[in-house]
Amino acid sequence: MYYEMTIAGLKKKLPICPINDELYIAGFVILGDAPLTEACARELLKRAPEHDYIITAEAKGIPLAHEMARQLGKRVHFVARKGLKLYMKDPIKCSVRSISTDREQTLYLDGDDAALMKGKRVLIVDDVVSTGESLSAVEKLVLQAGGKVVGKMCILAEGDAKDRDDVIYLEPLPLFNSDGTPKK
């Protein structure tokens, strides 16, 4: 089963995947799809508030954040990592549980990155927002670092996320029943 939609002017067929017996989601992956990543970055930047830095959570938001920064000519963007890395100095952390993971995770931000964010306007981006837990965790990291969140953006707003007034997105994405029909 697939859900067909147009995203940033490109037609896509998203596979419908089970979360449990009652809930299915459309799998959206920009990893490896350079034309889609470029188009989504371009469209999001048209709507983006003024900012100094971009941050995303590992992993699927990384190419989007990179491409948005590249199109703006910015040399730095940040990634909240899902694991502590040896190179990190004085990292800050926040726990998160998203719809697409089966357990609680911890996001880490390098202390040097946090220092760069202090007093700066930071834009949070991700590929898909559903429950908003990942966005909230990244927002907490930015605030811990002393940065000011000026916006939250994603490519797709899944389910009730389409009704949020604090997230800018390109397209809504429904949740699905087990037969592949969109939930009402």
C-alpha cells in the first residue's frame, strides 16, 4: 500500500507502514533523495523566519538542515545527536520519545555548539512532525544553550500536527487505518 502526494512540487509514493494494529503511517524518507531535499529546503526557506543558525535532531532531518544552510550560504548548522560522542565537550542532553521509535532516546548537543548558540536566533527543522516530541526536545536543548527559538519547521505535519500553530510545514500527512485509508 502506498500514499501518493505532491511535496515541494514533486510527486511521491510513500509506503504505508504499521505502528500497531490500529495505526499506520506513511513512510517518508529524504535520505538519499537529493532532488526532494533541495526542493523542500527551497520551499521551507521561503517561509522561514530570520535566524542565525539551524538545528535538527539526528538523523532524517540532517540532509534538510544541511541543504537549508547550504542554500543560505551559512557554513554552520547543528545536529542534536542520539548518542554521546567522544569529541563532545561538556554536552547538554534531553530525553525524547517519538512515534517512530520504540523506546525513549536521549539527544545530546556538543558544548561548543551550545556556546555558539548562546544569544542567537535558532530555527529548528525536521522532516516530519507527528507528536512534536522531537521538536520539543530540540527546543529544550536550544534553550539550555541560551539560544532563542525563532521558529519550528518541517516538511510534513502528520496527523493532528497539521493543527499546530507553532510549526510551519509544507504539507499535511494523514495517519492511516490498517486497510490504507486515511483516518478521519
